[in-house]
Amino acid sequence: MNLNQKRTPFADVLNHLDRKYSNFDGTGYHEPFYDYIEGAPEEPTTRVFQADPYQIIVENPDKIAHKAIIFGKNKFSSKPNFGSDPEIKITMGQPGVEYVELLESSASAFITQFMRIESDNKLQITKFITVNERNPNGNSNQRSLNMQQFKSAYQNLENMLDAPINEKITGSTYWEIEIEPLTRVFYTIFPLYKVDISEPLSGNEPIKTFAPARINTAGLVLPQQNLLQRR
């Protein structure tokens, strides 16, 4: 160890940490921060916003199971009941917001970081979600999300499931879910990134980054995400 190496005062280290992390509260920040190592280059900054969720309420009042379609703006925005079976009713948890508004906004891609599923029917909680995707070349892909895998000893509530999922939603993406008879289910989805091509007109970045979901996860460990850096 080189005893003649210049040391950094501990107070400078604390000041650096305070500048770097004190604003990670979902409100966003602008000021750049600097590494405390002398001569180090300036680090890029990422503005972080509060992760307000989309809450989708799906209800099946019938005595038999029916299929619900969530998202799918390009394919289902002009279809009867937005592609879901006629018996299915889809609404939004946010007052004054219509489901069609979510469809329109999903045309600008976003990536999820976390989803909470709640229902009075515990069979609905772990239902498979079939994800359908289509790329710009017209190639389609279908895969299943096994929600049962997210059950753990930390999640001991039968009527609720927390799932740290990273799914890309575009206008060409839609989810298929079988809804149990006489069942209502809440899907609360927190975004991680959202694209808004109109933001540069206001001098902002086209990709909006969101802070971690602010909910009680009952001991659930969320995977760490690397924030997209400004170029």
C-alpha cells in the first residue's frame, strides 16, 4: 500500500453520497453530481420520476370462465369490447380514467418493473398470462408468464401476489388471461421506463425513468435495475 497516496477526507465522501442519492425519491432531479475521486470525469445523470401505477380492473360476472385481453392497442382498439369476451368488463382504478386511454398511451412503449395482482378468488391470482408480441417485421411471438413462480414464503396472503416482472408493452403487445367465474381481479402495474416522443419538444429526454415501486412488498426482494444513462 502506498502510504504517500493522497487520501480523500471522509467528509467529502459523505457529501458525495448525499449529492448522488438524496434525490432518489421519485420527484426527479436535474443537478449533475461528481465522483469524489480527484480528476474523475463527470458522471451522467438520470432524471427519476415517481412510479405511478396503472391499475386495471377486470371483472367476469358470468358463471363460466371467459377470456380477457389487456393492452393490444393496434389490434383491438376498434374491436368490440377491445378483444375480450363480451361478458368481460375492464375498467381503470384511477378515477376519471377510461380503459381506452390506457390503450392509446400504450402505443408509446413502456417497460414494467413490478405488478401486484389482487382478487377475492385465490384461483385467479396465479393464472397464467399469455403474452403476444409482434415486431416491426410482422413476426409474432407468444409465451406464457407462470405467475405461480412468484409465490414465496414472504407472500402469505392468498388473495394477493407480488411479481417483479420486466415486460415491454407496445401497441403490438397484448396479454390474454382466463378470468374465473364471478371474479373481479386488480392488476396494478408499475412502469420502469416509458417512451414519449413528444418530450424532446419541451427540452426533455424521450425516455422517462421511474423510481422503484412504493408499496409494501412484505419482504419481497426486488431485482436491482440499471438505469438508462443519458447519452
